[in-house]
Amino acid sequence: MASQLVCRPELDLPVALLRVRGVLDLVTSDALRHAVARSLSAQPEALLIDGTDLEISDPLGLRVLSDVICQTVEWPAVPIVLCGARAETAATVAASPDCASVRMADSCERALDDIAEEPEPRRIRLRLRPVPDACRQVRQLVTQACAAWQRRELAATAALVASELVANVVRHAHTTMEFTVGLREGRMVLTVRDGSRRLPRPAEPSLTDTGGRGLRLVRELTESWGVLPVSDGKVVWTQLAARAIA
């Protein structure tokens, strides 16, 4: 009999809650991976994964859970909390060096209470059409956010990176997009979600090429960057740390 796993999102924003029920193994791992990516793509303040009704019958299943969570831990500024997990499951995740930032909670209700007591994260969202003026809009938004959050030293670099991310959507994806700028634990996070599943790749233009340097510039100016594929497109994200800016 085939394994079954149901991943039901109950909350999206401001905190995402994903209830997972059934058997997790190599067969059902994709269902969990896609559900976690979907929840993260909305960029909530935190992602709670309710593992109360999650069954893991063999060591491979435990490895799958650890891999799925740990591979998405780098997703910027979204803490992941594993709630109600069985002792063996929690111990396996906690033992993984890559999962050091994953939190544990006895229940999602307790985790929600704890998150409510934390300082409110700073995050601004803007929906844009794929037109050239979108680049000007995000530069202005990022500059104003840096001033409001007392991160003026990041303004020029962050505005340039934001403009390049948005320009990439305008040139290649041609879909509406959601741009987000956020600040958490001293890092500024810039993300752009669009409706194209075509993944960006930094080009290596020659000296005579007039374009193609956008993502290469993003890679050089940011502390880290990446792409989160989702069923209806992708999210490109970057992080800038104050200490990395001269």
C-alpha cells in the first residue's frame, strides 16, 4: 500500500502554519518539499510545521525530514519552528549541524504565543507590473526603508540590487511581481516573486557586451542570494549585512 502524506496550510500571513499528516518517506518527500516551499514563498514572519500527526517509520524518513527543513533554513528572515514532533524526530533534526537554527516547540499554539511576544519584524511589500518604471519604484522604496530603519549605509547598494532583481523580471519573466524588502537581525533581505518558472543564471558577458551583468552584480554585492522555485513561478532572494558594506 502506497504511503500518503497530506500537507495542509492553515495560515499564510503574518505567520505560516503547515499541518502535516501521514507517513513521510522517500515516496512522499516531494509533497512536503513543495508545501514548505509554497509557505516560504509568501515570506511570512515565521513558518510553523505541525508534526503532531506525522509518522516516520524508518531512518530514511527521518533523513528526509531533516533534509527538507535544512535545505530551506537558508531562506532569509523566516524562522522555521517544528511543533509537536515526536522525540526521535526532534532529536534527529536537532542533531543535524545544518538545522541549528530550526526551533522546536511542544505545540503550534505555544509557538504562536512565543512569536507574538517577539519584536515586530520590519517588512514592506510592493506589487509591480513588468514595466521599466518598476525599477525606479523599488529604488525609491528601498532608499526610504533604509532611512526609516537607520540603515543609510546600505541604501545605495540595496537600491542597486533591488533594481537589478526587478529589471530581470521586466526583461525575461514579463509577469507581475511582488517585491519585498525586510530587516531582521541586522540583515536586509530583498526578494522578488514572479510568475515565470524559468530560473535565472548569472551570465558571463564579454567586454564588448552591453548587458547580461545584472545577476553577476547581485552576486558580487550581496552576502548571499538564491532562488526558491514554486509551482506558479519562483522567488529570487538576496541578503545584505551591514558589516559587509564599506
